[in-house]
Amino acid sequence: MSSDPGRARTRLVLERAADRLLRASVLERALIAVASTLLALVVGAVVVALSGYDAIEFVASLLYGAFGTRSNVAFTLRQSTMLILAGVAVAIAFRAGVFNIGVQGQFVVGGFATAVTVLGLAPHLPAGVGGGVALLLLGTFAGVLGGGAYAALPGLMKAYADANEVITTIMLNFIASGVVFFVVDRFLRPEGAAAPNTERFPDYVDLPPLVFGSPSFSVLGLGVALVAVVVVAAVMARTRFGYDLVTSGHQAAAATYSGVDHRRTVVATMTFSGMVAGLTGALFVVMILGYYSDPNTYPTFGFDAIAVSLLAANNPLGVVPAGLLFGGLDAGQQYVGFTLDVPPELVDGVIGLVVLFVATPELFRMAAMRVGLGERER
């Protein structure tokens, strides 16, 4: 009996906190994320100091690695561009109630399709700006198709064989990396090459290094990512197709009653998600690499994008600030690893604290919406 008042007070506190988060505007949620980041850095600095290292130097290096110089900012934006696109790919599926854990594999296949298209068509198109633009467009289109087709496979297995998409997409990640590596190493590797790479793309097949002058980043690439975000957000929120995707994922019976083919919609969801993942791969090989190499050595953008999407509450527009945060953390983490004698495990722990502090309010908000917390207060 004595615990009942305590439980009631705890419930009341949770109700009020949930109601406050549910009512928070976009600006308020952004300010919460900024405050959470600063608090996490303070806590991380304390952990670093207790571990016997210079906490001020650590935090300063982390921030300098992300924003300290023009080249550092370019690297941050480069990583953010990839994470934004991959995060949108994850958000499409998650928002529609389908768990696409295979964005990394679709990213690999999309990039491979782009590389094969560019290298295969380059001898047949004129050199120069016109040919370069044509190859970029055709290569990107091939990457989008490749990623979408590869994502359609687990969609078909889920829709028509009731296969768990988490398991199938994870398995297809490894299959993509293994098969693509074999093809590159066996058939596309130039004679005498020391590593399993394809030939380099022609010099005119590249995005111009505008603003920052970086050979591996172009603001045009960031522009492509932002356009993709706007298009996906509009499709999901303003079209019948997007409405069907979300409804079918969360209320399959209601969707079927209204005339939506649930199985076909699951396949469409995975394909749409994979198309954006394929676009990520296309941009990666064109803007960053300029050729295709061993996919087993590629950054894990597809896996990191899961955290980006969850932090953004699976909202395509929210992926942009989440991707920028993760891109900055990635750049700062790599800089610290190169310049300070701090164990990488400690750096990973501090980065994890930042992610945890920033994600907790949003995860609590999502949980409150699911279980109905805060409704009584309203």
C-alpha cells in the first residue's frame, strides 16, 4: 500500500515529461539535442580526466577535427552527406514498419552498378564535359536501380514467403560484399594492380570540388543528398504512395480493407529504400573514390545510418541534423585517433555517450507515443 503513492507520483512525473516532449516544437527539440550534446561532452571530459588524460585537449581536438579548418569542415560534410542519404534509406523502411538492415549491402551493390556503367560506357561516349555529365547521370541511374533491385529481394521473401527481413537483409549484406569482391578481383582488376580495384574513372567523370576545393567532397554531392531528403519527405507525407507505405506497415489489416495490396506494398517499401541506398553508393564511388575497390574495406555508412535514422525518429527531414551530428563526431573521432595518444576504446566510449545523451530524449518521446504516455496530461 505504501508504494502506491510513490508509483502514482512516478507515473505523474512520466506523464508530464512525456507530454512536454510530445508538445515540443522542432526548435525546442533541436535545442534539447544541442544541450544533450554539450552535457555529454562534459561527462565525457570527466571520464577522460579520470582515465589520466588531458580532458581539455581531448574535447578541443574533437571539435577541431570536425570544424577547426576548411579541410576538416569538408571532411565533416563529406561524412554527413553519406550518412544523410543512408539514413533516409533506413528511415523509409522503418517509417513504413519494415526493418531494412541491409542498407550497407544495397550501398555496395549500388556503387558497383555505377562503377560498371561508367567504365563500360566511357569508351562509347565523347570525352569532355558533355560525356562526363552523361556518364554521371547514367551511372547514378544504374546505382539507384541496382540498390533498389537488391533491396527488392528481401522484400519479396518477406511478402511472399514470410521470411524475417532482419535476417535476410543482414545475410544479403555479406553476400553483396563477397560476390562484388570476387567479381572485381577476378574480372575487373587491371593487370598488375596490387589491390582488387577497377580502373579509375576518366578525369571528366567527377563532381567539381566547389567551395572547399577538396578532391573527395563537392557541395553538389551535399545538394544531391538534401534534394533526396526533400523528395522522400514529400513522397512519404504528401502522396498516396507514401500513405500506403506507412499504413500498410503499421496497420496491414486496415490497409488491406481500404484496397491496398499489403504484399506489393512491402516490396515497394524495400525497393524505395534500396534505391536511396543505391544512390548513396553511386555518390560514394563518384565523389569520394573515383573507382571501385574492395567493398569489405568501405565505411559502414549503412550500419551507422540505423542510429542516424533512430535519432531522427525515422523522419526524413530529421535525418539532416542527425547526419550532421554523426558526421561531425566521425570527423572529430578520426582526428583524435591520429593526433592524440588516447586509447581508441576511450574515444569510442565518449562518442557513445554523446549518441546516448542525444538519442535518449527522442527515444523516450517515441516510446511515450507508442504506450500512450502524456495523453492523460493533454
